[in-house]
Amino acid sequence: MNIGIYQAYWGRVGGGQRYVGVVAEVLAQQHWVEVVHHCPEFDPAAVAEPMELDLSRVRFRYVPPRERPAWSSVNPLRRLHSERDWGREISEGYDLFIDSSDNVPFFCHAHRGVLLTHFPLVSFEEFHGHTTETWRSRVWARRMAADIFHRLEWSRRFATYDLCLVNSEFTRRWMKRRWGLDSVVVYPPLRSGLKPLAKEPVILTIGAFHHAQHKKHEVTLEAFRDLCDRGLSGWRYVLVGACGAAAEDQASLARLRATAEGYPVEFRTNVSGDELNDLLGRARVLWHSMGYGVNPECEPGRLEHFGMVATEAMAAGCVPIVFDGGGLRESVTHGDNGLLWRTLDDLEAFTLAVAQDEVLRERLSAASRVRAKGFSRESFETRLLEALAPVLGSSNCEHLGYSCCNG
């Protein structure tokens, strides 16, 4: 089967990119797979290495990026034709097309289509401009006519896809609320080589520095400074993440370094997969603060959609102390295999408890390793192929015990 997988942000190293890479790697074992992307220059080996992927069987096709027309800049029919043309350029010619995006998908022109959505960032109303003052200033009759057209376009757009996969129950619920779609949850897989090593008094945070405000690095830095001022000694705080050469990325990192000056804080940028495994294996505690200070009803996309970092830390025996929100609740159970915090006082109190109580730390660490087994690569492959069975060829279905499939 000829399969195309669209990933607008391919070329970067992150959780969403790794998810797509693993899907491509799994499907390439039996099918012809091509990743469609907008990155004009990238080194496949440099992308694959930190994400521990074998992409030797995967092909790549560059398509120049194009701005999608704003709802108010063109008439509805012109916008519809532009969207269809763009979708045709990306998806036509494949037996199966997988659109991996957080945005409203393009029209699929392949024989079959699958949405692989990390989180539906844009609602129907936002996509069609219904939340703007310009829209509200229109006369009632024009709004009603446009709304009917938009709803028809919306339903036909999603009708070009046969199946929707998501990374968590949290995302599944918001897919239903925002896009009206039923979804199948396939949790992201762990990387290999994650195991406990000789543990050190280290607190670890993992998150790209060019998303520093999104990942709340400045919040956890202040919490660590406060713990040190209150007497925590012998512990180090290590922040790990990708950081580009762009001026704004470097400026963000410089601000964080200035905040940490005078405290036992280290910054590790663009580490390899082996280095990350070593850090996770030696750290005793993982901090994760994405979602702190966010209104979960108004800005759900700013919460952690699943939180692969937490499950990887758990596999390495690192106790997760993570914000109580979003998809993190699906892997971490408070008091059982980790701790969930909502206030900075909670974060500091839970950290002190784990730092000072070796019995508690060992119990949480052992339970976290058991929980992480549910996110293994083997479990992922089984769930993925089961979910895709209706749109894949007969060989996959027979392998899974299905007697028939579409096509």
C-alpha cells in the first residue's frame, strides 16, 4: 500500500514528531511510506537519532509551505477551492493518507484518510471567523447564510477521512467537543533503553527552551530557588530541552540562565537520545509544570495533551511530580505511582517529602516502573495496527486475526 503521512513541523525534534516517526517506521515494515513535510533542509539521521527511530525505509517529500486563506479575506467559494487544491497537492496519489496536525485538516484526496491529531487547537467558530467583531457586525441574514455554508463545508471536509486517532483520552474528549468527531486512543510509545541507574539527588525537567513560557520553565526555576532558600541542600536541578540558533530562542535561554544564577542549576540543550536516557536513569525526581496557571476550559490546548516525558521518566524509575491537569492524569495516579500538584506550595511540599523520605521515594519509583510498561513499543504497535485495520490491506488484518477489511 502507498501511504503518505503529512507532518507540517517535520524536521524538529519533539513528542509529536516522534509519534509520527514511529507510525511511519511501523507501517514501513509492510508498506511504501512517505512523509510529506515543509522543511526544505534536514538531515534524516540527525532527526532520527535523538528520537531513536529507524527511518531507513521511509521516504520524504518536500512541499513548499503555503498560507491558508483567512476566512474574511476571500469569498467562501474561493476559500473552499483553495483548500481543496492545497489538499490535493499534499494527499492525492496515495492509497492511504494520514494527516498529523493540530489544525483543521485539509480535504483528503487519497483513497482513504486518517486523522492523527495531537490536539484540536482550533474550533469550528475560530476557523470560520465566528468569534471576530467583523463577523458579529454582519447583518443577521448574511451570518445565517454563511453559517450554513460553513457547516456544510465542515462536514464534507471531515467526511474525506475514515478514521481519527488521538494520543490520549484528554484529546479524545476535546475532539468530540471541538470537532464533533469520535476518536480512537493510541498512546505514544516509550523509547527503548530507559531503565533506572545509580540514582542521584537530581530534579529533572524536560521541555524545549523555545517554548519556555509554554512549558513554564520559569515557574519551576522559582520553585527550586525557593526550596534552596528554605534549606534544601545537595540537590541539583537539571533542565533539558531543544534550543535553536534563532535569536529569540537564545534570548529565552539566557533569561532562564540569569534566573538560575547562584543556584545548583544546569541547562542541557539538544542532547542525544543516549544522554537523555542517562539523565532520566540517574534523576530521582521529574518536574512537569505545563498547564499551571491555565484556564482548562478556555485554553485546553496549553495543557499537556498526554505527557510522554512523564511516562519515560517513570520507566527510568524517576518519581513524577507533575501538574494535575490534561493528559498527565492518565499515566500518573496521585500517591500511587507519582504525585499531582496544583499549587506551587504543593510542588515544593511534595518534592521535600520525596527528597526526605527514602521509603516513599522507593515505593513511588517502583510503582511508576510498573505503570510505564503499559506504554511499551510493543503495546503501541498492537494498538496502532488494530486501530488502522479497517483502512489497511488484508495482510495487516490477517496478522491481527480479522477475517475481512474494507478494500
